[in-house]
Amino acid sequence: MRKIVGYFDGTNPLLLTALVCNGHDTLPVSNGRDNHGQHVRLINNQNRFELLLGHVHKIFAPENHQPSDATYQDVFHVCGTYSIPLLLEVPAAMQPEARSLLGDPPEIVRLVDPADMLAAATAILAD
């Protein structure tokens, strides 16, 4: 059975194409503001993903965010509750700042340099 990878808007289309060509399915996930697929807060055991992909700016809601906007805390909670690894594409040089911005993310969240995203995703999906 093909594993399903959820991705936030802006995820590299070549990465998504490589995942599909390697036997995985991809579906869009919304942060509540961009309406790019299923809202991340609606993920549950019946519609869960094996992996989520995205960028920090897609889960970091502004201070004056709308109640429907997902925050990084919401996304981390969903990932932790349903054991869904989250790969956030962040250049290596920016990872310390991103980690600090996200309040030292839980272990299920990995900050990955863009050049390493396919390898990191493939390794997780191989399990």
C-alpha cells in the first residue's frame, strides 16, 4: 500500500514528484489561511499521513492571526498525537534561528536542509 505524505503549500514540486515516482501519494494540507487542502487541525487516525512536509513560515502564525489559522503549537500537537513526523525545510545556516523561533521543537519535528529533504523523507517512509 502506498504511504501518504501531506504537504503545506510551497513545498518543492520536484520533491513531491520524486516521492510520487518512488511509490508514495501526496496530498495538500492547509494552515487555515491558505486553504491549500485539508486543514491540519482536522487530521485524525482515520485520515492521518505517514509524513508531513513544509516550511517554517507556513506554521508560524502572525501575532494577530485568525482563530482558524494553525500555529506551530497546533501542528506539533497533531504530529505528536498521531505520531506523524514533520520535516520542515530550513537551510542549515538558518536552523538555529528556526529552532529558537519554534521553541525548541519536539523530537518528531526535524529541520532539514533543502538539499537533504528527499533523503530524509525517503528514510522515514522506508520504515
